[in-house]
Amino acid sequence: MSAGITSIVLLAAVLHAGWNALLRAGDDRLWSMSVMCLAVALACAALAPFVPVPAAASWIYALLSALLHVGYNLFLVRTYRHGELGQAYPISRGSSPLLVSLGAAAFAQEWPGAMALAGILLVSAGILSLAFHGRRIGRDTLLYALGTGCFIGAYSVTDGIGARLSGTPVGYTVWMCLLWGLMAPAVYLALRGRRGFVRSGCEIGTAAAGGLVSLLAYGIVVFAMSRGAMGPVSALRETSVVFAALIGRFFLGERLSAARLLACVVVAAGAVLIGSGG
């Protein structure tokens, strides 16, 4: 994997950890996620006239990905309802690189090299170990976090293939995220109606900012997957758990033990292998 792709995916990892921390810190995470997605939709609607239209072959992937993202949203909200950031986030993110690698092999005949595979395994092992230090993980947290990981794996492979078929990774990202961003508030209204959707300007602004950060973070990842192997890109993105652990410690008051720090070192070692041989 080139140094340029490695650098931008690591930037995406930092951004991804940031918006997940905003979501975890909110009181009503379904509302926060819905406003984030609405902000994504509005931003993409503004960008759509200025980006190329994706090739017809990619639209089925964009629609499927939008639906998978909505499922991901619902599972992620449930995950954070039952678990803290430092536990739930590593389970959902740590399980996804292996799932993406398997999906890329099955659907895109894409096999990582030996060094990249070793890096993927190290990243996943280090990330998952972050979740299993400290207090016991509840069954609901574990199930919803693993379900979230399955959705991540599914939409990542879908977008990796779709972006390649589109001829324009930027255009694909904008149109896919527009579809996704419109679906998520619709799901909120179906579940809760209009009641409680309008909040204070500060709450709306914070959630909307999180949505824009998430759009930028995922746009970087889709671009990287259109240029490099999906498995290594996914694993490198999931180094965001290191940043999430630090955010959880310094901003959300969560515990960061020596064992968790060691796990972060393992993740970083995996990232170096991916960057060297992906």
C-alpha cells in the first residue's frame, strides 16, 4: 500500500473515532445518528451537481450499501445503548477487517499478501483484545457489536466493488451517502414520529458536525478501496480504535489500563505491516 493511501486512511481513522465519540456521548443516540445522516444528505445534495454521475453498473451497489448503512446505524445505536465506547467500539470494528478480507476474496477474487494478512490479523487481534479487559461484557453488548461488525463488513465490500465499477469514487460516495442520508431520518420518523426531533441549536449543530466528519472519513475510505486492496484498507481504518480508546479515556472518563495500551501497540504494529506490504 502506498504511503499516500496509508496516510489518508489513518486520517480517516482519526475522524471516525471522533464522530463515534460524539455519538456515544449523546443522550439520545438514535436522534443523534438521524441528524448526522440528515446533515450527510444535505451536504451530498449540495455536492451532487458538481461531481460525475456514477456508471449505471454501480447503482445497485450504491442502493444496497445505503440499506446496509441504515442497518449499521440501528445496530450501532443499540450497541452504544448497552456498552461503553471502550468495549463496544473494539468488538464491532475488530471483527470487520477479517470479514472484509473474506468478502473481498469471495466476491472480488482479491487476496492480501502474506505481510498484509499478518497485519490484518494483528490489527483484528489487538482491537478485539481491547474490549476484553476490565469489566465483563454483557450478552446484548456482544451480540449487537458483532452484528454491527457484520454490517461494516458487508457495506465495505459492497462499496469497494461499487466504487470500482462507478468510474468515479467521489461521485459514487456522494450519491450513495445521499441515499443513505435520506433513509436514516425516515427510519427515525417511522419509529418515533415527529415527536422530539427538533432540539436546541447546540445539539443539532454538534450532531450535524459529527455527520459531516463521518462523510469525510468514509469518503476517504471508499476512495482508498477503489485504489487498493479492501482487506488491508479496512484493517488500517480500524486503527481508529486506538484513537477511540484515547478519546474515551481523556474526554469520556473511561478507564485505559496497561493491557489496553499494549493492545494499542499490537494494532499499531499491524498497521505498520499493512503499510509496508499491503
